[in-house]
Amino acid sequence: MSVEEDDRQLRHECGVFGCIASDPWPTDVDVAQVICLGLLALQHRGQESAGIAMSEGDNHTHFNVKKGMGLVSNIFNEEAIKKLKGNLGIGHTRYSTSAGSEEVNCQPFVVHSAHGALAVAHNGELFNAGKLRRMVLARGVGLSTHSDSELITQALCLNPPDIEIDGPDWPARIRHFMELTKLSYSIVIMEKDRIFGVRDPYGNRPLCIGKLMSLTDSNKEDGWVVSSESCGFLSMGAKYVRDVYPGEIVEFTKEGFHTVSIMGRPYNRPQAFCIFEYVYFARPDSIYEGQMVYSVRLRSGIVLARESLVEADIVSSVPESGTAAAHGFSMKSNIPFAEVLYKNRYVGRTFIQPNARLRRLGVAKKFGAIVENVAGKRIILIDDSIVRGTTIGPIIKLLRDAGAKEVHIRVASPPLKFTCNMGINIPTKAELIANKLTIEQLAKHIGADTLAYLSVDGLKEAVKEKMPNKSAIEVGHCTACLTGEYPEELTF
Ligand SMILES: O=P(O)(O)OC[C@H]1O[C@H](OP(=O)(O)OP(=O)(O)O)[C@H](O)[C@@H]1O
Ligand SMILES: NC(=O)CC[C@H](N)C(=O)O
Ligand code: SF4
Ligand SMILES: [Mg+2]
């Protein structure tokens, strides 16, 4: 493992985005620009590479494609966007899970099938990738990478079991793929004149629909967007419509969008939307399951205060992801919120530190203490999660050096004890600090006066309390990294 890799904590997951302009075509809408804005808003989900594939519509056999390593703003300058002509397109920001962080694995994957070009962008990780890979290879298909997203692309090109009488039946192909693998994917698929948005039957990864509003007539739409998260919608003049339902295939054409079909789960198992999307992965201004991520984080802080209050002068947070929960904790406890840490936004996660000592210092280098709020104070410090435990120790030291009297750590999620096989690179079980030390030992190890985590029930309560639809069949969350209960068994 390289130093750079080792420095990563909880790694995010990918972002997918699609946009199609309404009739008439050729459109006036700058579709590539909209996709670019969409990808910029999804940058937090993947910073290794990005790509866009565009289609000019019915009479074109090829897509206009640009992919590359690095950030969206580095790959897509004005000139690159100008070349990406089209009436529809899809895009991707990547954090690798199933194949190396290299140019060949950048998405969208584009193939030319017997029925024309196809582009695919995927967020997630296939539970049964090995088995599916052997099956696809046995059908005479060659794969050029180890990426499970390329595998999905090729699996979609397989003829479905029923004969296609009148040209390719893409919905049947997608259903066939969904029969073969039930976890974990949110995908956008583009053929020459349409986009499909597909969410796995468990709804493990997010996907939502937005309406691109006309800038001149508020009753009209200029097109439709489909995205991992809704946080970018306002920046591109789009309005959140709804989530793509677990198991749903949505077809977008220049006429609008409709549900093609909804695939159920085996044995009527519950949905398994990743609960960590609420804790850490998503941007707080995104909407999942009809509620803002920010509100869930705020509530998790409220529940945390109820569960593990301690006397203190101020409540504060480890920026960024811990801040909403800290405000919730402060509201519930009536202890004032005050900032104690400044996070240097120019020191990214990819900052290369040549050895363990400098890596530890690196964490401190990311933060500065706001001494006036710290000196002589008893502080309750909230973070959203502890993974390896590398961030929190140096922060506590920083606060003590700045004169903190007491530092009580409260974590707005339960201890992370298990790995994730659904699109998130959570370190191996042995690297997760909660598997190595008891809560008391960990408190001592990081130099905290006290340490407490949110309970699993407390987190579920924060997620479900204000959810518009509370039906037991409709709602269900994956908590596997916290409880070890996976939605499906891994198959190799
Ligand atoms: O226990 P560790 O292995 O140190 O990892 C846990 C930390 O990593 C994340 O923050 P990160 O800096 O990734 O991003 P953020 O700004 O969104 O909080 C998370 O919010 C914790 O603060
Ligand atoms: N984080 C993700 O969703 C990654 C998607 C896919 N498994 C890849 O590695 O490219
Ligand atoms: S194991 Fe954890 S991170 Fe992975 S999908 Fe489940 S809740 Fe999300
Ligand atoms: Mg953090």
C-alpha cells in the first residue's frame, strides 16, 4: 500500500450524473455544461478521475467522450466542454473500489454493441462480481479491465433470455442484468437517444431525479437530470423531483421520464440504503428519502446529547462532517456551540506524508486551534465517526496545547467494526480502531477525558424520526459496518 493510500481514512464512493434535453433537438441547452456542474457538485464522492460521454441523438453512431485522472475542474475546461456536443449525456466522478486508480478504469465505460453505442456510469460494488465475471467470460466476451463497472457494461450487452423481435430491448437487458446481481449499484446508462437510471433492488446507493427548469418560462422544463445526490440541482437551475426507487428502472427521453419497471428483493428482504450516506458520505444539502441530510445529522446530535450528556462549557465539532451533529447536541443540552478548530481547506487528503510520524502531524497541520474559545474551557467535541482513530488524537492534543481544561469526545455514529463491500473502502477489520481497543482504552489512547458513541438504535431513530414514509416495508437501512448484518451474503 502506498503512503498516499495509507493516508486515506473513510473513502467516499462514486458520483453518477445524467442529463437529457427536452424536445426539440438539437437543443439550445448546454447539456455538457449542466453535466459538468453536476459533477462538480458530486466531487466530494470521488476525486480520482472524472468523465463525460455525450450523444447527439438518433442519427449518430458515436458518442463524444472525455475522461481523465484528477478533479472535474482540471479535466473539463471551456474548450473540452465545447467539444462535448450533444442532446444527452452522462458523467462520473470516481473513487476506485474494484480496480486500480488508472486511466483505463475511468468512467463512463463506452462500448459499441450489436445495437449501437452504450455508455455506463456506476456507483457501487457488485457483491457477486467474481461469479458474474466468470459467467460473462464464459459467454465469449473479453474484458479489458478488472473493473466491475466494465463488467456491468458488458453484462448489459448480453442478449436477454427472451428473443428481441423488434430491435434491442434495453429494459429487458437491464432486467436480465438485475436478475444476475442484486447489489450494489446505482447506474446511469445511455444509448443514442435515451438514458436509463437504475437503482439496485436494495436501494443501497442513492439516485434521484431533477427537473431542469426553463430560464424563461417557469411552467416548462428544459430537460431532466438524474444524479447520485440533489446538492447540485440549484446551481444548474434544476428542481428535485424524487428519488429513484429501489429496484426501479427509469427511462428518460426527450419527451420526459417514466418508470419502466420495479424489481423486488429476494424473500421480501428489507431495503438497505447505506446509513453512512447520512453520517458522512453525502453533502448535507442533499435530500435522501424525502429529508435533508443536514436534518438527520442535526437529529443524531440531539439523540447523542440525550444518550451521553456530560457537564461542559461549550460544544464544538471537528469540521466538516461533525458540525451539524454538534449543533444538534448544543440545542438539546443548552450548552453553547463555539468553533474551536479551523480546517485548512488547502491541505487535501492526498497530501503526501513520508512516514507515520509526519502523517500524524499531517492531521494537526490540517487544523488550527481557535485559542480564545479553547483556553480554560471544558469542551464537548463532536465528530461524525472514528475509523482508524488517526484524526481525533492529534486534534485533542492540539486543543490541550491551546489550554483546554477537559476534552470530551462524542461520536455521532456507532463504532465502525466491519468492512463494507458495497462501494466504500472501509479499512480492513484489523485497521478499525474499534476492533482493537475498548471504549475506555480508546479514550485513554487518544487522550480524551471521556468518549461515547451514538447507539445503533439512536442513529436509526435520527434517520427515521421525520421520514415522510415510515412503513416498515418501504424503509430499511444497511448498517453492516456497524452491526455485521449484511443485506446479502458475499459470493465469490
Ligand atoms: O478515525 P479516522 O481514520 O481518522 O477517520 C475519521 C475522520 O475522517 C473523516 O473526516 P475527513 O477529514 O475525511 O472529512 P470531513 O471534512 O468530511 O469531516 C471523518 O469525518 C472523521 O473526522
Ligand atoms: N466507489 C464506487 O462506487 C466505485 C465504482 C466501481 N466499483 C469502481 O471502482 O470504479
Ligand atoms: S456497510 Fe456501512 S458504508 Fe457500506 S453500505 Fe452498509 S452502511 Fe454503508
Ligand atoms: Mg471529519
